[in-house]
Amino acid sequence: MTLAALWTYQAERFPLFKTVPLLAVFSAASICVSAELAGRPLPGAGAYLAGFILAMLLFFQMRVCDEYKDLEDDRRYRPDRPIPRGLVSLRLVIGLGVVSLPLAALAALLWHPPALWLLALVWIWLAAMTVEFAVPAWLKARPLLYLLSHMAIMPLIDLLLTGLEWMPFGSAASGLWMFLALSFVNGCVLEVGRKLWAPESEIDGVESYSRMWGPRRAALVWGMSVLLSFALLLGVSAAVGAFAISLVLGGFGVLSCLLAARRYAQAPTQLNEKRMDKIAGLWVFACYAIAGFVPVLMGAT
């Protein structure tokens, strides 16, 4: 196994050029929001470093669990993916995932040892997701419940990341629930957005929201998710005194999202499919940047 094969694997299944900026903003924003909501000064650089390391390792562990969980489906319906086509072995990917476990624990331990409890909570949910909560057939027959149950890991990860700030003080700010809810909804925005496909992109045996609901209804559901995300963003922004600027900045983002959804609904082409995937990621990136950094910048001016 060569480093070139691993590099190709990450480009296809865990693209660092997209993942690193998003998770850097996500983890840093989580810590900033926790402090801003509680009216506390921002923590030291160690909290941000620990948060970024934890976010990167947890999302990689989620990818590893997906590779294990979906292997048979990939072999049958998506043989071009790296593991089915033999680029890398499942054993190697799982091995890397196992190595990442103590690294994640060490990152939490070195910053604030009690954060290990929140990390354990994320791992428990991830393990349950990997075995489809012991009811795989029942869950897969209910795609919406499948989506919601799997996206529940997002606020759990965010609880851990915000916990790096609030746990040393003993309790979180009362408004933190809005930010955790924002993470849940943003997870849905990403997940639905990446599975709005053109008819010629649909794969036999692979569920997509465009096939399940039809392009128009799927685009409508995605747009409503973006609007709910925007409402939660405004709630968080209002709580930290940044409502007006967040309304303006977020409003431009929402308008762009809704226009993209309309274009996809009217013409579900492969070009519009790619636009939906890209704009979903950009919206989530913008959400965390606005929620996390606008109040900090306002306070510095």
C-alpha cells in the first residue's frame, strides 16, 4: 500500500481541501459561541487546537464507520469506490480509525479531562449508528427517520466542542440549545444537499432524496431546512447581540440557496446537482462563520 493510494483515498472519501476549512470554522465557531452566549472571554489557543483535532478525528471516524457499514452495498452498487475496487483495504481504513481513537482521547484529556465523558457519548452514538441501532432493515425502510437518527450525532459533536469552553466553568449558557439545534439542521442541509441528483446520476440500489421524493419535493425540503437553519442562526445571533448583521449576511446566503434550489427543481441536471452539493457546504460554512466570528469581530471594534 503506497502513500499515493492513501492520498487518492482521502481525495475521494475524505477530501481534506474541503474538510479542513469547514471543520476549522465549525470547531472554532462552537467554542466562540459558547463563550459569547455565557458572556465569558474566549479561551486560550489550546481549546481551539483540541477542538479542531477532535472534529477532524471524529469526522474521519464517521467515514471509517460508513466504509464498514456500507461495504456490501458498495460492492454491489458502487464498485468504483476505493475499497471495492481495491485501491485500499477495509482493514487498513479500520486500522487508521482505531489509531485515531487514542489521539482523540488525548486531545480531550490534555485540555480538560472531564470532556472525555462527552467524547464517550459521541462514540456510543457513533457505534449505535454503525450497527443501524440493531434494526437496519426497519430503519432503512424509513428514510426520514434514518436521516434524523444519523444527524443526531451532529449536536452531540457540538456539545463536545462547546464543552471544551463551558465544562471548565461547570455549566453551559442557557441559549446553547439553539446552537446545538443549528448543528442538527445543518447536518440535514449537508446530507440532503449531497443527495439531490440528476436522473442520469441515480444509482440502482442506492437511495437518494431526489429519487425518494422527486426533484421538486426534495428541493423544497432542502430549502425549508435552510430556512430553519437561518432562523436558528438568527436566534443565536440575537442572543449575542449580532442580529442585524447576521440578518443581512445570512439573508444573502439564504437567497442564494433558494435560487439554487429553484434552478435544481426546474432542471435537475448534473450541473445543478453539483451546484446543490457545493452551495449546501457553503451555506453551512457561512452559518458557522457568522455565528462564531461576527460577534467576536464586533466586540473587537
